[in-house]
Amino acid sequence: MKYGKLIFLFCCLVAVLLLAATLFVHETAPAEEEIAPSPAIEENSPAEIVVDDWEAKTITDPVSKPETKEETAPEKKIIVQNAPFTSQSPLANWEDSRQQDACEEASALMAVYWVSGKKIGNKEEAQAAILEIAEWELKNYGYYEDTSAEDTAGRILKGYFGYDKYEIRDAASPDDLIDEIKKGNILIVPADGRLLKNPYFTGAGPERHNLVIRGFDSGTGEFITNDPGTRRGENYRYDKNLLFAALRDYPSGKHLAISADSGKKMIIIKK
């Protein structure tokens, strides 16, 4: 009887312990984790990129982009065309009236030779060419003395030489002349030679004169010319304002009076 009670108590104790262990394990075991199914992804769909506000501004704001300066070629300081030179009296025969008044013929000769890439030969050849033009004018127009810008171009350039790639325009400022030089052209301009103040002219200088502008020096503000009024006229430099002030057209004829409104003209010679 005594052993039977002990066995019964032992069994009850074991049962209690087993029950307690079962409850403990049930309460502490982790619940099964639920995983939501992933949404279907379309094939080849682009991934979405999220950029925060600061980064987006940095990327899209044009102010924050580094400035890029467009590279431009530096402007040339001196622009000059390789126009050949001759004096209007190559052998200094200034007593010949045809050569005294041959600034238009000599200027046209230099311009046409520049266009064609020809060189003016020796002084004898240059004189012969100038006199031939003067004789042609005398035969066709009755005189050779003076020609206006319009007639210098129409008669000598086009009529005698057969060259018509020129333009006659008014000049409102030195910049009009400079712009044409920058384009690679040269100019024939009529002027009051007395206002040019060239120290190599005889006396005060010719009242009616033509010369070739072949270049410009932006560093000194000077036009580079071929001035046929002196044997020292090749590459002769005139201050741009002085030369512009001297520009003045004059009428065709034998030293006719010059009107006050004759204007400033330039014959633009183009290749």
C-alpha cells in the first residue's frame, strides 16, 4: 500500500511536468511568417530610378552645369592682299599729261592683275599698259583725264579689261571700308589727294586722285594702300580717319568742277 501511493504520486508528477513542457513549447515557438506573393514583373520593363530632390536639381538645373565657352579664332591684326603695285608714271615721265591723270588707269590695272594673280612686269611694261588704257579711253570717250567711280568701273574695269565682279557703294564710315577688307576684297577709292597729306606728292597733291586699299592694320588703325601717285606708294599706310575724310568722288571729264555733294564712293573688287 505504501509503495502504491508512491508510484501514483510519481506518475502524477510526471504528467504535470509533461503538460507544462507542452504549454511552454507552444507559447514560445515562432509563428509561421506570411510572405506576400511578389507582383508579376513585365518582361523588359525598365526599372524605375528614384532620385531625391537635391540630386534631381543638381542633374536638371542648367545653372549648375559648367559653362562652356565657344572657341573663336582670334581676329587677325593685319589683313593685306597681295596686290601688285605700279606708279601711274612708272618711269617718272610726269610731263606726259596721260600719266599725270593716270591714277584711275593705274589703280584699275593693279586691281585686275590682283584678281588674275598676274604680276606687273618691269616699269617699261607698266607704262605701256597705262598708256594703252588712256589711248583706248581717248578713242572711245574723247578724253582720258578724269573718270568718276561709276565710269572708272564701267569703262576701265568692265569696258577695257572685261571684268565685272565689282560693286560700287557709298561709304558712310571707315568701318564700311574695313568690313570689305575683312571679306578678302580690295577697294579702289576716289579722293581729294590734297587731304591725304602724303609727303611724297608734288606740291599740295592732286585734287582728283584714285588709289587702291589692299589691307588694314587693326593694331595701328591704318589702311594699307597701293597709292599710284608716288613711286613710294606700295604698301603706303594712311590713318583710317584721315583717308576716310579725304574720300570724295568727282565727275568724269577734263578737270570739271567738283560738287560739294559728290559723296564718298568705293569700288569693291571681288575675286
